[in-house]
Amino acid sequence: MPDYDVLVVGSANADLTVRVDRRPGPGETVTGGDLVESAGGKGANQAAAAARLGARTALLARVGDDAYGQLLLDAQRRAGTDVRHVLVERGARTGTATIVVGPDGDNAIVVSPGANARLSPADVTAARALVAASAVVSLQLEVPARTVRAAATVAAEEGARVVFNPSPAPERIDEQVLAVADPLVVNEHEARQLSQGEGNTAEEWAAALRHCGARSVVVTLGAEGALVLGADGRRPVRVPGVPAEVVDTTGAGDAFTGALAVRLAGGASLEEAARYAVRVGAAAVTRPGAQPSYPTARELDRQPATG
């Protein structure tokens, strides 16, 4: 049995969040609420989501030796993540994300990578034993593309399943990474962009992405749930959403991906894992923030299941 259910190789950011009555237009200034500092970053979010659900989780990331770096490490420890492989870089600034949240719960985000930009292929190579000890390796694109490629290559060589969330969405996905993505996890906007105009529906976008090389594809559909296209090539399956009172959508996609990785590590089918992940994502939007909004397994038991 692997030592870890989920290894996340990716970013760790401090989220600087302000809520506004309406988001400003070009050249406009609006007054917001109090600034809230919390732990975030797509990689750290997915690790925290997995750990809070009870999975044996490790994070490979870089932070600075500043207050934000300590905030991120403390948050991961509280979630239950093994942070022995988070590299603390002396004199570097920890990555930050400035988040503006509107009254509808939707957000606009600007990321300053900081130490995330220094996570290197050499860091991945040095952690090969950690990759080999993990059932699932979860990847995103808030760290250098060459590092993501290295992590995908090592994961494939060591027999770990790769969950790949290509966000922020690039113009084109690295073919080496795409070839081992099982699944590729994208939202509707990313699916449309990355499928390069092939089709007008989630089903058509998923088919196009699988044709491009992904082993399997999951398209998240917000309140409508998700669409799953498995490696067997059968018809895609829609997983219905769970009703939720939306407070803040920040990090909900990462909650979904982290939960998906947890269930896949446990041997669930892709459709079963997606049903579970939809429930986790729905729970996450009912609270403010990213990591602070993620449910534990016990809290999730009180949520309704999908149909």
C-alpha cells in the first residue's frame, strides 16, 4: 500500500480577499469590506481539501521565509497535510492572490507567484521516492510548466495516477502531461478554450480533449454538477449538482479536484469519484474563503448526496 493517498505538486499562496457590493470597472475605485488574509493557492488548496477528508496527503511546494509562508504551513498542518516536503526559501516572498468577491459569490483573482515560480524540475527529481510512495499525484499550472512536466513524467514512471487541472488555462496543454492525465479536470471556460472551438457543449469539449490525448476528462459545471468521460470511451455521464446557498466560490474547484483525487486513490470509479467531489464542491461554496470553507468527512456526511 502506498504511504500517501494523494501527493499534490503545486502552488501555495496567501489569499488576500476583499468583498465588494460590485466589482469595479476599468479606471474605477470602489470601497470594499475588511481585507481577509487566509491560506490558498491551487496546490495547497487541493492538499488541504484532501487532508480534511481524511486522506493521507503530502504537499510538494515552495514558500518564502515570511509571515505568509508560516501562515500557509500552519494551515496545512491544521488540515492534516504532511508538510515535510514544502521547501522554505530564505529571502523569497511567498506567492499571493488578491481576490475580489462580489455579492453573488463570484470572484476575480490576480496572482503574484513569488516562491511558486522557483519550484523546479530538480525539486521533483529529488522527491522521486515521495512520488513513488503516492497513489495519486495532483498537478495544476500555478508553478512553472517544466516542473509540471517533470512531475507528470516521474509519476508515470513510478506508476502513480495523475490528476491534472490545467489552471490557469494555457493556450495549449503540454502533450507529455496530457498523455498521462487520468483525468484531465477542467471547468466549462477551460474546456471551451482548450478544445479550440471543437463543439458547443460539455460533451463535445470533453470528447475533443480526450481525442487530443487525455486518458479521461472531467468537466466541472458549477451548480449543475460535472460531466465525466472515462477512459473506456463510452458515452459521457452527467453528475447532477447539489443545491447550495452560494457565499463564496473561491477555491471550490480545488475542493472538487482534491476530493476527486481522494476517491480515485481509494479505488473508486471516475464517476463515483466525481459524485463525491460534486458534494465537496457544493459544501465549499457555502462558506467564505478557500481552505477555511473545505468540509471534513464528518461534515460532508450531513450534506445531501447527488441523484
